[in-house]
Amino acid sequence: MAFYTYILQCADRSYYTGHTDDLEKRLAQHQSGALRGYTFERRPVELVWVEEFQTREEALANEIRVKNWSRAKKESLIAKDWDRLKHFSKPPAERSGLAAARHSPSTSLGRNGEEDGGSPAPPELVEGPVRAKREPAGSTDLAPVIVLVRPQLGENIGKAARAMLNFGLTELRLVAPRDGWPNPSAGPAAAGADVVLEQAEVFETLAEAVHDCAHVYATTVRKRGVTKPVLTPEEAAREVRTLPGRKAYVFGPERSGLETDDVALARAIVTVPINPEFASLNLAQAVILCAYEWSKHAGLAQPTVEEILPPAPQDELEGMIAQFEALLEPRGYFRPESRRAATTRTLRNMLTKPGWNHLEVRTMRGVLSALKRRVEED
């Protein structure tokens, strides 16, 4: 069975990254609006890139990686512009003027986003697809299971799934959900975290849901009369990363939280330091706190900032400074003459301080030209 990571370009020219085991069906769902997530209000969509994987874990890991890339980096991948992709994979301080490079006009994309002709880039040139490994049963690096006990609202299950996928968790187990499962309200609230909902398992009891877990962490504000080690989310995440065997975070129903019998089944309690005058976290917030602390050591990609163009060459700055001086000279700005050198130096320092890129220099020179035309017309 094949799994796919894909990129869609939406009607507003933005990009959506996802993964699926049925590419044709998933594309039809995006086009028809059956998936009421990011693409629903941005149709029609176009498939611009896709890559095939042998396991769902590999496809998901690659989706998470690519989804956090900047627009410039995604477009480099789509165009198979490996030099540009390599460039944007570097820290901003190490980038050269290639940031301003354009895609070759001869580049065309064939079916499944593959470039017509040419050869693939050597793997050492790009960050690449992430090849996630399926961990052995005794691994300390295996991602924890998220268990929701008697959840009440489908929307909250969907929001919890969204929180999980944000930080690389995909295994969701539900214990006796009040409104049954699947729940039609969960999908829209998940905002695209379909893989979590599709793979969710349902159990009658908490004991059944954590049957394969050696370490169970009950998230609750108070101990409810049960003597257990009490950990912060950070401390619990440290144990999850180091102790052998499967682990599970257990969350109670929205209204009342975990019952005493639920907490008694756990090995430890996880409590979030919180304002005692307003100790109220919703289900998704609790999930995201635990997931985030776990993710700190999971090697997830840091979300990228907007790509910054390199500083403009000195000759462009000189042209802009000269234009300033030419406009200011006839208006007596540099008087008295004895202060001309100091005034010119201060102006130069001010104009070179921001680190203008070439677009900013061009814009400023356009402003100055417009002001000059206005003065001449008057």
C-alpha cells in the first residue's frame, strides 16, 4: 500500500500540505468541499507536488516537515529548483544573493508535480523528505498515546486531534465517547488533522485503552484522594522520552475531568501549574501542553519566518544616497557650509543603518523621484 505527501495550490495562491493513502479520493474531497478545512473556502485547488512513501509514518513526517516551510522553500521544491531549495535550507545569516533568484521560465510540471525532463537532485543537496522510522516495541522514543476518557463533544475531540498533529502525535484512543464514534462534528474542528481521526480507536474502558502501555500519566488538577507522584508536563515529557515501554497521557471528560478510579489506574499524575483563581483548561489546551513538552525533544522543524531578502549591493545604496543629496542640495539642507561634512555623514549613516534590500532601495528611490516630479511641476 502506498502513502502520499502532497502540496495543493489554492485559488488564493496559498499552499496546503497534506498526506493520504488514496490520492485520487483525497483530491476529489478537496475539490468538492467534502473536507471542511483550510481548502474549503479556497477552491478550486490544484495538485502541484506529490511524493510516494511506503508507510503512513513516513508520509506524515514529511507532511509536518514541508508544512512548516516558507512559501519560497515550497516553491523551490515544487519547481525542483535544488540550488534554491538548498539555499533556503540554510540559516538566514549564511544565505547569499540567490534569495532573489527567479525560477527558470522553462520549468514545467508534469503529472504528480514531477518536472518534465531533468534528473532528481542528489540527496545530499536538500533537506529532503523525512524518512520516519517505525520504532520497535521497547523503544524509549516511541510517541505517546493520547487517551480521551468519555469525551463529550465531537468538536473537542477534533480540536484535541489538531493539537496532537501540530506536535507530531497521531495515535488517539477514545474511551466510551458520549455521542459515539465517528462524530461528524470532529472533522471540521480538526482543521485538517484527518489522519488522527481516521486512525482513532474506541474502547469501552480505560484499562482496555492502555492495555499495552507501561507508563500511564493521568492529567488532573487534583489528586482526588489517590497517592501518586505528581509531575509537571515538562517532567512527564522527560520520563516519556527516557523510560522504556509505551506511554499514554490520559485526559478526562470536559465537564468533570478524570474520576478517582481513572486516576488510580495511572502510574503518575500530570498537573499544570495554573492560576488558582481560574484553574480552567479546556481539553485541547491540556492536550497541547503535554504534546508541546514532548515535542521539544522530538526533532520537529521550527516554523520558518518569512524569507528575508539579502541586503542591497553598495552601489544601489550609493545611488539612493546621491538621489537624496541631489534633492536636498537646492533646498539648503546642507547649510551652513561648515556643517556640510557632518550633515552628509549623519545622512549616510542613517540611510545605511537599516540594511535595505534591493526592493526597498528601489521603492525609496521611486518615492524620491515622485517628490522631485511634484516639485518641478509646482
